[in-house]
Amino acid sequence: GRIGGGGRGGARRDVDEFGRDRRSRPHHRKPYERPNRGQRGHSGGHGGHGGHGGGGHGGGGHGGAGNGSMVDESADLESRLSSLIIKVGDKNAPTLQNNLEALSVVLEKDFTNHETTVLRTLRQCVLELPWKVTVYSTVAGLLNAKNSETGAKVITLMHGVLCKSLIKGDWCSVKVIMRFFALQVATKTISASTLLSMVDTFLKPVAGQTAGVVTAQNSCFVYIAMTTLLWAGQALKELGSGELEARLSVIEQYVDVHGKVNADNTLTTVLHDAPTKGADVLAYMLSIMRAVADDGWAIDAVCAPYTMFASEFAQATQHELPALELPVDLPASSYYTLPEFLQLVPHPSEYTVRRFIMMDFIADTVIQLEGNRKDCAKYLMQIHGLCNEDVCSVMTTAQHPEDVDPETSLVFEYMVAEVLFSFLTQLPESQFREMYYTSLAIELRKAEPQILANVLETAVDNIVARIPSMDVECSNRLSNWLAVYISNFGYQWDWAKWESAVSEQDDTPRRRFMQETLLKLVRLSYLDRIKLQLPESCVELVPVKAPTHNFKYTVQSMDERTREVSVATGRCLKNKGTAEQALEILQTHYAKWTD
């Protein structure tokens, strides 16, 4: 027979393949979730004494084991609840309605015992998975419909997070939470008047006598009000067109004045050959709102699961929220508006609204997950999963990616690339360090090596073709980005496309850009390796000699006395001498000098 088992009975269940006794442990325990050694030894020892000598010690042993088991079960349940909340609605599947209903039942049942876990997870999901706002708004609405007290706790928590974000000047979080509240009107969790009161708080600084004052603060407030109304429009139109039009009128007046004030402002223009309309983000946003309003305020880019539960929401209790207080002492540089979205590949003009919605979700995800580039790259490639059918083409899931044409449909991967480069080239300065956008692009390419490599290369080629009309600062950032990006993938690039720059004059923008990029690659590697990567015709774009250090002060140029001080001090530091010893050397040497 086999080791540890009989010849006829097959493998024994109480031993492993090496004949060792199997350890009994819950099937759900992960390898690294070991029980506490002290508890295990204590309970096991006393359990043995209890079996031998009576009830006292044995009861203590079983009690210790029971407490440990209860802790494990509670932690496991909280972990499963968090996982259910995070994963729900990852895809717009036919089972989404049933999944949401089942999740709401589970959360309502376990809310009393695990309130902190449920609220904490919902808060983080709303903030860090912004493209699933329709899903989490539905979850909150279902919890409120089943138990108004639970719904009140969820809404109160998010209102508290909103107030803290306002105080800190975390404007992207403010925008994301206001979008969440906008959809809570549709789920009947808050009243329309409550949301309008919140929107009016943002519009108050630009209404009435202060309507013509254009500041970074006012532009930020107007932008947040616009994004909120964009998502709340369908629910608010039931109040009548007057309520919405009154707010839109205030917004239009400010956007008009903002456009006149900034008509000749080219400081934030990335590509000077682009239409001026795209550079004014507020005007672009207003055109999106008008397009959505003409379509009955319907947003068809992503699924709206809250429409599946209209009957449940009809009887729900609506909650009121305290008034918001806007910060007044934040510096002008801390206020936020969306960067100008660059268009690097052709897009069908009839899908302008869908393109904005998708790129807005992508931009929010890039901002909210800035602290973890790996998670950001992972979740970015999941955003399309909640889209309605035929909203965008996804090359990573297409059977024939080469047949996907950006001129006839919105291509998700190209929208990700456009958002990435829009943030990189944002003026007057990018929101985060350049290295974040570089490392994020590297993570995206690692996740989808073939497709993302082609997408990013196409985007770079289209930008390089427009280098003559690009702002110099943006050109320098792109050069830094490209050098680090190429260095992370074996310095492989389609260098043949750069051959045409060789015949250009030395001072042309395109040739200068390529020379700067290659010089940075030499510094990241070494001259001979870069020369080997290039075609023969492109070698003249790199320097003849490798760059070297240029020290301002050298030992050879010192006089003898200064050299003695330098060498003595250097020996002291090399031998880990103290600061006092180094000062003593300096004082001893300089005390001899009389000149």
C-alpha cells in the first residue's frame, strides 16, 4: 500500500501524503492566520488536566478555546462582509439586481453586530471606487428602505466625511461624495430640497452681488455644483424645470464671466493648436450639462441599478442633513478643477457625453488611489465592467484587438492614456509628482503587456508629432516620463520613427525633444548601450562623449595648505570621527595661518 494508507482503502484522511498527522483547522483559515500560541498551549494543557482530574481545569481550557474560536469567526465574518461590499457590481451582469438585494439582506442582518466594519467599508468604497457610485448609492438606498435607522447612520457618516474633506480642502473627495448624495435623491434616502440646499451652498459665493468675481475658489465651487447637478438632474426634474434652471442660470453667468476674464490666458494651454473651447474646463463642462439636459438628464454610460428598485424606494424614509460650511482660509493654489482632457486619438463626436463620463471616472480613480499605484492600475482596468452595452470598446477583452478602431467607437484603453497624459501635462503644475504618472503607466503595461504597450506608444507618437505646438514645460515633463518609461522595459522602442528628426535643424522642437530624451536615457544607462539600441541613422542624436561630472572644487586645484586641511578632515570623517574632532583639526590647521 501507499505511505500512510492501506492497500485497498486508498489515501487515509487523517494523515497527509508523507504519513504525518493532519492538523485540524477551519477550512477558511489562511496559512498565515495562526492561532495565538499562548492560548493554544494554555487551553490544550488545561484541557488534558480536565480530562484526567475533573471539571475545573477542563472547563477553563474549553473556555479559552471557545473564546479564540469566537474571535476567529467574528473576524472572518467581517472580512467576508467587506469582501462582499467591495466586489459587488464589478460587472454589469444580469445577476446584478439579485446580488444587490442579497447583499442588502446580509448587511441589514449583520449591521447591529458589525456596524463599524460595514460603515467603514462603505465609506472607503464610495471614496476609492468612484466609478461604482451608482452601485453603492443603491446599496445605501436599500439599507435605508429596509431600516431607516441604518440608512440614517450611512448618510450621517458620509455627511461627516464630506465636512472633513471640505475642511482639509480635499476637493476630489468632496466631488465624489456630492455625486453620491446626488444619487441618494433617486433612492429617496434624502429629499431633493436637501440636495438643492447643499448645491446652493457652493453657488452662494457666485450668486447675487458677487456674481462677477472670478477666483480659483469660486471656480472650484461652481465645478463641484455642476458635477452634482449632472448626476441629480434626472431626479430633480420631477420638481419642475424651474428649480434646475435657476441653478443653471447662476452657473451660466459665472462661466460666461470666467470665459471673458481668461480669454487671452495661455498660461494653462498645453497644446496651442487645440481649439480654445477645450482649454476652458468650465465651459466644456457646461456644454456637457446642456447636452445631458437635452436628453432628459439621462446618463447612459454606466448602468443605474437604483432604477431596478423603484418600488422599494417609494416607501423609504427621507432624511435631512445639516447645512454645509465652506472653508474660507485655504490658499488659492489648493482649489481644484479638472485638467483639460487632451484628445490624442480621434473620437466619434456623437459620444462626447459618454467620453466625458468615462474619463471623469478614470480621473477620479487616478486621484483617489494616488497612494497605491498597483491598486490604481488594477482598478483602472475594471472601470469598463460597469458600462452599459456598446458604450465603449475594450481592447483587452476583444477577440481581435487589432480591429478596434478609435474613430468609430470609444476605446477604453485610449481614454485611460489620455487621462494619464492630461494629468502629466496639467498647467501650471501637475497635481502629483511626475513619477506617479510614470510608475502608473509602467504598472498598466505590466498588467496588459502587449495591448497597453501599443496604446501608450501610439499616444506618445501623436503627442511628439504636435511637439512644436506644445508648451515647453509640458514637453520637458513628457521627455522625463518617456525616458523613465523606456528604461523600465529594456530600452526597447520603435526608434525608426525618430529617423525623420535627424534631417531637421538642430533648434527644431521635435529634434530637441528627441535629443533631450536620449540624453536622459544615457544618464539612466550608459552611452554605448543606448547607441546599440538606435538605428545607425539616429546615432548622431546622442552626444559623442558620455556625460561626466563637473566638479567646481577639486583637490588638485587647491594650494598645499588647503589640501592638508581637506585630507586631514576627510580621514577624520572616514574613520567615523566626531564633530568635535573635525572642528579641532580645522582650528589647529587654521590657527597656524597668519595671512
